[in-house]
Amino acid sequence: MSVLSVNLKHLYQRIGLWLTYLILGLLVFASLAIALDRPLAARGRFMGLVMLQFMIGACIASLSAEVLTKPFSYCLPGHRAVPRKFIFSVAAVTSLLGSLLFLAYPGLHGWQLLLVICSAFCAGLIMYWAAVAFTFGIGNSAWGMLFVFLLICGALFSDLHAAAERAIVGAPLAIISLGLASSAVVWIWLGKSNWARKFCAVSRVGFFDLGDRDRVQEFARRRAAARPDKFKNHPSPWVERFFLDRMKNCDHLGPGRCIWGGLYTTYGMAVSNWRGSLFGLFLWLAMMVCFSYTLPEGADILFFMGGVVVIHMRLPVYSSMMIPGSRGERFSTAAILAGSVTLLITTVLALVAGVSVALAPVMPDITFGDEVLTFHGTSLRLLIVPSIMIPIFLAFRLIVFRKPFSTLASIILMMAVMFVFGINSSERLGTLTNPTSTISLSILGWLILFVVLRHICMKRSLVGQSRTY
């Protein structure tokens, strides 16, 4: 058995990949249904499988990088050349399967159809290589991968997928040339001999490690040890005194101490590092300006991105040791934190949306060649979206908290929701701007959260030493 065959076994031996396959299968089904239900040309309906190549490339590249971090892998004969062969093998198969969707593209026949399929194949390779280059280039920044995923979903809302489809069909020779050139560059780049010096025995948080609490905490400890000056003053003394004084003033037998303690652990670092919080707000404003120079619903993706904030949030329900806090106190604390986080995120989004509406009359048009980009203010009616998504994602996190790859599952679920609403978003967002629908969905989301939260707090074991706690 060759070393390449052994590496291909990871595709079915790794348990976490099966969850990824499930989500990818749902996205593939959605892409096929959207394209074949109404096969309209130049609308971006055929780009679903091509854009999924980015997610596939990120998964495969992350898997290869994790193997390279193991010193033992360099003892295997001929393993240095295997990552490149492994990555290219998956790229060729998945890009070919994704390009076959263009067989149903309307108005194409004969050699023109074959040329467009080759163009779609190369477009999938371009997306795949972008993910591979980003994954190998950013090192330990797993959240950088998530940020790029969000940009891809932003492209869905801004109709860039339709422009890419028009380029595949209208300029196939240019796409084929770019795809072949990028493949040659990546082949040479991955053949470098210095990958061992960059990855071997290096602590790394990859795509599949986001749900491994021990791995994430170990990486955080090493990062803090490497940069002690960055973390030594956090949380600030005044922040600590503020919360501790409130805790001391509460009754010993009441839920006040547990509630203030939960608020401290959730908001203490954010309030202490207020410069970082302001930078985050500035980033939201910059993204709003970028997305607003698209279709009228371009900036609406910001309301869905509010759910990203709670993907890594853990309500104070489970604990690895016996902390003072009854089941009722943990339920009250978790419920109050869920409400406060939703209110805070909605307030920030309201500020960003308000700035968008205020800038709409004064922002100038931007001209790129023959195309004119106009600034569109976002809709304030979508402020209800965070109150729908956040409780559902928090409930999902509570359900899968003890499962391996729980955080990864939440991230993929978040991407799936944004993917579904991104394609033909105007049709789907129309449902969310209906007052009856939004209020009903919000009430349903909070009912789901409270039912799940109460069942877990009152019925399930909340303490344990398992690595998944």
C-alpha cells in the first residue's frame, strides 16, 4: 500500500469528517435543487458546487497541515511528496464533479458546452487553490479561515456569484488559462522542501480542532505564554472591582452572585480590552460600507453574521468541577446571559444599520469601467434576525456541547444558513421582513432555547471530567 493510499484513508477514518460530509451533502443537494428547479442563465444558480470548492479545499488543506505537524510523519518513506499529491487528487475529482452541473446550463450545445464545462472545472480549481493557499499561509489562524468563509457568503448577497457565472460562460478561455496557471503555481509552491521547518511539532488550531476544547485551550495557553505583556493587564483592576463589588452585595442564598459571576466571565475581558471592542465595531462599519456598494440586500448579511458572535460562546451551565451554583441559578444565569448578548448584538447592529441609512444619501457612486456601484442603505426591519438566530444557535450549542467537534458543527451550520439565504436572498429575506413571520420565528426560537436550557439544567448531569465538557 502506498503512502498516498494511507493518507486517503483519513477521508473516512476521521470521525469529524462525517459531520462535514453531512453538511456538504445538504449543500450539494441545495445547489442541485436551486440550479435544476429553474435553470436560468446568468443568475448565479449554477455556482453552488463551484463555490463549495472553497470549503472542500480548506478541509483538505487543514487535514494535510495537521499530518505535517506530526514529527513521525517525516519517518514515512516518500511522505514529503504526498501532501501535494493528496491535495491535487481531491481537487481534480471534486472540481470535475462540480463542473458537470453545467451540463444543464440553458442555451449551450456542442463545443461551446464542452468549453464551458472546462471553464467551470478550472473555476472550481481556482476556489480550491485559494482555500489551500490561505490555509497553509495563515498558520494557526483558524478564525481567519472563518472570516474568509464569511466573505464568500457576503459574495452571495452581493450577487458576485452571478458575475462569476457570467465570466465562466462568457470568457471560458480566460478562466481556463487562470485555472491552469494557478494550478501550476500551487504545484510548485507545495513542492517546496521547507514545510517541515514550518509545520513540524508546531502547535496548530486547524479547521477540525475548533471543536476540541483541550486543543484550543492548550493553544491559548501557549500563545499567552509567548506574549505575556499582551495579557498581563487583563482584566483591568477596575473591571474586576466593579463585578466583585456587585457579587459581594448580593444575598448569599440568592441567584445574584451566580448571575454577576456569569456576566463577569462573559463581558469582563471585552470591557477591559475596550480598544479591541472599538476595533471590532470599526470592522463591522467597514464591512457594512463594503457590502452596501452592491445590491440593495448586500449589507443584509451583517444581520446574519450576528450569529457568528455566539458560535464560540458557552452558557454557564456545564462545569468541569463542583462550583457553587444550583441548577436553578445556572438556568437563571444562562437565560439572562442569552438575553443580554442578544440585546447587545442587536444594539450594535442597530448602530451599524443606522449609520448605513444615514450615509445612503451622501455616499458617492463608484465606477469600475462600465459598471457603476451605488451605495444602498440596509433595512432596519431585519434587526429581528439576531433574536431569531442567536437563541437557536445557543440551543444547538447546548445540545451538542458534549459531542466531539461541537464548535465545528455550529460553524458549518452557520455557513449553511448563510449559504441558503445568500442565493436568491431577496426571495427568502422577504419572509423575514414580514412582521407576523418574524415575531413568530423569534418566539419559536426563544421557546426552543428555554425548553432545551431547562431540560439540561434540571435533568442532565452538569459536572464531569470528560474532555468534551
